[in-house]
Amino acid sequence: GLVIINGAAALLCPLLGACLWSAVVGYKPVIVVHGLFDSSEDFKNLQRFINESYPGTNVTVIDLFDRSSSLQPMWKQVEGFKAAIYPIMQNAADGVHLICYSQGGLVCRGILSTLPDHNVHSFISLSAPQAGQYGDTDYFRIFPQFVKSNLYHFCYTGVGQLISICNYWNDPHHRDLYLNSSDYLALINSERPNPNSTEWRRNFLKIQKLVLIGGPDDGVITPWQSSQFGFYDDNETVVEMQHQELYLRDVFGLKTLVARGDLILCTVPGVEHVLWHSNETVFHACIEKWLM
């Protein structure tokens, strides 16, 4: 079933034999997709951690939709990142690993859902709002005249849906508007009827492992459990993944991944949102072993 890793405890079991292993097979390329307002140079520490653990690994941080360009619509980003990633996949006979941070974790789900011949082994989602966002944190100061309770007036319009944040804005008090207006999250979560949902589910389930990393001190992803597919009900009580409709109905494969033993939750307290990719504890506890 579900593999749950407590970030602190996981450090007690280091990777034995990793160096021996690499001499025989070499390592799969790692592709990194950044988040909102980031750029590729923010990932130097992560690249260093990977190369210290797995020397010679080809790590590519895709340099697209940087900084304010990361506000472009999610489907546009999916197409752009997909075009950059596909050649790396084609050159990797043994497959690749994807590490996708923050908003990038949702971009990667769009790629994995719509790319029938991807060869992703581990899809590592690093504090990404997988079930949506409902909270005014620093990242959302681009809408100064709105607070979380009224942002739906803007986000759930045609103009609002041209901004990435609005594509996964999930207001639990306006569920019908979200379901009818969200051009991205409601579709990839198959919460709105979608003619592609069967095919997208099949594509997504080609991954070997789904690793969902998050923690209670994130401070940006709201609720933080969205990083592990938990979300608010209409009383703003967090409902964990296993009790969510999209899990129970297995609409895009979460329940199947759990049944396969291929869904890993890794929770690390004490990590602020902007530090996930440069925190060595997080790397060793939650990421390292899935890059074999």
C-alpha cells in the first residue's frame, strides 16, 4: 500500500551500495522543472546533491518560463516544457527521473498525462499544490486588491484563467465555479468530465514511482497537505488524500499507485517553501533513493 516516510527517521538508512550499482549501470538522467517566480539557477544546490550521491548523473534544469514568465497559462507551460524535455527522454534508453518543484509539480502532471510515450521512472513532486491552492501567501501579492475569499471573482473568469495561479486556484466555498471554470486543475484531476481522462490516466500510470514531498511549515502551499493531495472541505477542514473523491474514484490513478506500492509520501517539518530544493535533509530523506 501507501509508503509513508517520516523525513527525520529516513536518514537512518543511507544508500548502501550506490557506488557499486553505478559502476554497473550508470544513472538515469534527471530533469528538473522549476516553480513560480524561480529560474534554473535557483537549483544549484540540488544539482550538487545529486552529483555527490550519483556522480556523473546528467541533470537538466529546464530554463523556460522563468521569473514573471511563470505566470503564463499552465497549458502553455506544459507544451513548452514538454518540447524541451522530450528530446532528453528520447536519448535516455533506460528512462528519466523528474523532479518538479512547486507550480512545476502541476506542470509535470500535465506533461505526464498528455505524453503517451514518456519514460519517467520516478516523478518527484516537491511541495507542489497538487490538489490546488487556497491561501494568500507572499506569492499571491500580485493580486493586491483581492484576498483569498474573493479571488474567485477574478480567477474564475476567462481573463483570470490566463494566469497560472488561477489555473489551480481551488476555492472550497465555490466548488461549482471551480469545476466549471478551472481550465487546468479540474481537468487534470478529472473533476470535470473530460473526454481525454481515460487516456491521460493510462499515460500518467506509466510512471514507476510517485513521490509526494511536503511539510507543515511550508508557509506557501495552502493547505500544506495539498502537496500530498489533501485539501479543504467547505468548512476549511483538511481532508486527507485517502478520503478525497479523486482518490476513492481513482480518476487518474492515485489509488492504483498505492495498490502497486508505488506512491510515497515524505513529510519533513521545519522547511520553508523556498528552501525545499536546497535542503540537504530533504534530499537524503525524500529524493535520493528514488534516483537510482
